[in-house]
Amino acid sequence: MRLRQVIAICTLLGACIASAGDSWMSYRSSDGTYSVAFPGKPKVMAKSYQTKAGVVPAELVIYGQNDQAFCTMSLDGSRMPSTKGRENALLNVAVGAIGATNGFKLLAEESFKMGKYEGRHLVLSKDVAEIQLYAILKDQYVLLVAYLGRPGTTDGPDAQKFIASFKVK
């Protein structure tokens, strides 16, 4: 009798854990530039950043869970003077990400393409955390998608699912 109760409880717990892992929510940016899936309901914030070209509006979307953070950002670079200026802005965003992450060391940096869009991929590390950061240039927008977690988790299933769900529209 007790063995059956233990099996029933384990089965119920397994089902609860499995369904909790499937509760990801789709999100589409307010400017329509991308979509992504978060493991819960994210917080959406309007921001603006002062640059040499003037104030750049941005949308920041964050979801935190346990010791993980899932983040996207869309920066409107339409005030940048040219395509070359926007390409430089992408590099500046990547470099700025390093500067804004106090004490993090750059482990890797590479160029990549997401469909027809150019981008930069950065891996940053600190004693207690790692960051996978992707910066993509789409028309006048600089799009960021980032996962922060404990060292060794940035290639884990949650990070992979989040990054893989990011689609430029």
C-alpha cells in the first residue's frame, strides 16, 4: 500500500514539474521587430538612452526566475546618421554590454547571422554568473537577447530554449 502511494505521489510530482516546464509565454515586441518565448510573464519597460546621436528610445523586457534572468531589448537607431553608423552602434552596444556588467570578463565574442541579419554574440563571466548576449542589427533597430545564469548554465535547456525562440520579424 505504501509503495503505491509513493509511486502515485512521484507520478503526480513528475506531471507537475513537466507542466511547469511547459508554461513558456510568447512575447512580441511593441515595435514588431521580434518575438521570443519567456518562461513566465515578463516585465516590459520603456527606456531611453543618451547617445552622441541624441536620445534613443528602447523597450526592455525582463523575466527573472530563481537564479536566472531572461532579457530582450529593442533600441530604435533611426536617429543614427547612416547604415555605417548603425553598424558602429551595434558594436558599441556589444562593447557597452561589457562595460555595463561590472566585474564581468569577456570569454568569447564572434560575429554571426540570424537569417539575413548581422549580429554579435558575447559570452561574459564573473565568479557567480555568466551571460550569453546576442546583439542583432535589423534595419534601424539594435535588438538584444540575453540570458544570465550560474556558471555552466548558459548552455542549459532554459537558456537554449529562450535563445532559440528569439525570432527577428
